[in-house]
Amino acid sequence: MVKILFVCLGNICRSPMAEFVMKDMVKVAGMESEFLIASAGTSNEEYGNPVHPGTRNKLREYGISVAGKTAVQLQRRDYEKYDYIIGMEQRNLSGITRICGADTEGKVYRLLDFTEQGRDISDPWFTGNFDSTYEDVREGCEALLAYLRKGNDLE
């Protein structure tokens, strides 16, 4: 089983978007049983809050529900629990290191590092552009799934 934790700052916009897009992709591929997928934030500012309406509405356009998801904070023990800890931007990677310590096992990436053009995913909390965020998240999740399917972690 491949265990993936998506991480952003507050766990209400980008990381839950990535969590539920990836869950949908593996479901469509008939691979749900091969994955554990979750999300968390490096900050506790949004702890317990529901997914941002912009993310909820954008995913609803694609028939993806985020029902029941509330923000949680990344914990040090998550480093041992997950195979991949995937931030949305460089600042998230710094937050992951602050909470989990050094990435001694090579588990920490930015989501778009799996694409041909590694880059940060802009935070729609600040930009208001959930369309652009969705396109970046979808591109990253597709690339991550392709990476895993090439035998890196899935048979």
C-alpha cells in the first residue's frame, strides 16, 4: 500500500484539493485498495475548519465530494506513517521539515516536482483563483500517479 499525505499551510484549500483529486483518480483506475491518501497543514490556524468553499465548489464541478473533511495539522509521527509527504510549495517543505525533522528517507516532495516543470502551486486563499489551482493539482496528481505506476511503488 502506498501512503500519501498532501500538505499545505492551512489544510483547507490546496492539500484537501490534492487529497480528493488523487482519491478520485485511484478510484477511477480501480486502485483504491492500493492507497492511503490524506492531507494536513503545517499551521494549526484552520484546525477543525471545513474545506474552503472555493475548493468545495471547484471539486463539485467534477463530481468530487469533500464531505466530512476538516483541517488537521501535520504531526511529527506522520513522517513514519506515510511514504510520500507532498507539499504544494517550497514554504510547505520548510514547514514539513520544521515539524517532522530532516527528510532522511527521501519522502518529501512538492507535488509539481513530479511534472516536467517543477514549480509551486499558488495558494487560492490569497489569489482567489481556484481554477488555476485545480489545473496545477490535477497535473501534479496525474504525474504522481504515473510515477507510481511506472514501478516506483506499484506493481
